[in-house]
Amino acid sequence: MNKNLKLNILLKDASVHKIQFDKEWFFDLKDMEDYLNEDLSEVEFIHLPFKYDEEIIETKCATLEDIERVRRENSK
């Protein structure tokens, strides 16, 4: 676990796509893997729509809590 994740920093970071759904923030798992330089394939995810260059793409997304839980488990 190299980087500590802070919601307010991630919300300001343009390199990580995010979307608020049902009052929770969800982060694009691919972007988070690049941001952390870690494998997040074990994180539970849902598919949410993101708009990329005027095209809507269903993307694997997870909450910060889900990402942190897997990172903690993998660091043991």
C-alpha cells in the first residue's frame, strides 16, 4: 500500500474518472490501478456509465471503501 487514499484529493484529481451514484462516489477501477500502480482485480465492482469523448461507456467502478478493503487484505 504505497499511497494513502483521501476522498477529497481523489475528487480533485482529473486523472481518475469518478461518478456519484446513490449518494456514494465510485471510481473507475482502471484509473485507480494506474493511479496506485497496483492490481485491483480482486475489488468488487459495478458497471456505471462514463462519458468519454461524447461516447457513453459502461465502466467497472468501485467505492473507495471497497478499494481500501482489498488493499488492506493484500498487504497482510
